[in-house]
Amino acid sequence: MGAATATTGAAAATKKQQKLRPKNSIRKNKTKDKKKKPSNNKVKSNEKKSEIGKAAAAKTPAQWGKTVVQRATASQQLSFFVNQYQSANRVQLSSLELDSLKETCIAELQGPAQNTTGKLDENMKVVFGSSWKQVLFEKHLQDGQIDPGCPALLVISSSALRSLELLRELRSLTKECHAAKLFSKHMKIEEQVSILKNRVNIASGTPSRIKKLIDIEALGLSRLAVIVLDMHTDVKGYSLFTLPQVRDEFWDLYRSYFHQPLLEGKVRLCLYGPVPTDLEAKKSKANDD
């Protein structure tokens, strides 16, 4: 009796499941249909993500994770440079010196501050004005006017690698008159002395080798009009102004040969790259102290 009741109950349950199956399958089909027809908001969201993805793919590796910083004004750049000079050399400029350092000492550039566009050549054309071709492009020496080994544009970087990278940005200006590479890595000083016996419009190098070549009178400064200071930071966050040994070599070079011409208005500085804000500059100064 009990076995029969169990069998009857099992059969009834099976029939009940069979009746329910079509309904379940209908529900599943409806669910699939819902998945196939996403809402307008989801469509818009997916389109937006696609656009962002395409924009990210268009960026170079150097641009990933970086925020483009607008260039500081000439006044802000000058203030940053003076603060760095006084902090690194532990000196206080006199009021007379400070009065001589005007905003005209800075060659202000245009566009985003980060070195991602590679337009240093175009910026230098603007800085030198209508005379850029005569000063930066031509290759012939002119007796009594242009001495050999005297660049009009000097680029100073923290490493040989950065010097080469910036020379690549200036390639359009160095087709006729080749630039001088003034760093010690893979370059003998005798080779550089030989190169500097010709006309040189543009030179790029590191502080220690530049100073040595000036010391031995191979590199002349009679035509020097603009000094580009590379503000780029390396993978460890160091720059020309913060890498300990290079920073000391740069300020030694600056004090020896560039400070007085800057005060007299004979040369201009160009800070190429993002310049820290006042707050960041104070933090850097505090860290140095």
C-alpha cells in the first residue's frame, strides 16, 4: 500500500514537472531576448567606452598616465629658476641682481609643457624670430661675424640619452649645419674639439662636458643667444635640477659662464618641459634642505 502511494506520488510529480517545462523555456527565451536588446543608456555607455578606448590606443606609450601641464608664465619660470639657484648654491641674490633678472630673460614657449609633441624645432623658430634660418640653419662661416665652435643655441640635459632625444626634435634645423654632441658617453673629447673647429649653430650636451670644452676654449660663447634647460624627469623622477651630481655640475657651469651674461641680457633661458608650481618648488626646496 505504501509502495503504491509512493509510486503514484512520483508519477504525479513527473507530470507536474513536464507541465512546468514549457513555461520555464518561455521564461528563458524571454530572458535571452532581453539580453539581446540592451537599453539606450547601455548602448550610449558602450559607445563612450569604445571612443575612450580608441583615444587611449592612439596615444603613444610616453603619453599613457600623464597629464598635460600648461606652460608656466615667464614670471613663474623666472621665479622657479631663481629659487633653484639660491637653494642649490645657498646664496641670496642682491637686490641689484634681482632687478637685472627680468621676465625678458626667459624665452617663453607655446603649447603644452610636456615633451610629447617633439616640436622644439618649431618653438626655436619662434624664439629666434625672422632670423632663425640665418642663425640656426646656414652652414658657412663668415669671417669677422661667425667664429667656429660658437653655437647660437645650447641645449643642456641631464644625460646623453636626453641630449640625443632633443637633437632629434631639432633635426629639421640641422640638415645643413650639423649639431655638436657635447657629452662624454661614447664621445672622445678630441672628436668634439675637431667638430667645434667648424661652424656650429646648435649644440646639445651635459653640464660637465660642456664646461670642460669651454674651459679648454674649444667651445665658444660669442654667438650664444638661447640656452634650453631640459626639465624632463627620468623614470626615477630626477631632472637636471634634482639629480645630485648633475645638478652640482650644472650650477658650476652656470656660475662660471652664464650668470653674468644673463644679468646683462645677452642670453635667454628656455625651460623646456613642465615647470613645478610654487607649492611643488617649495617642497623641492624643503627636501634639499
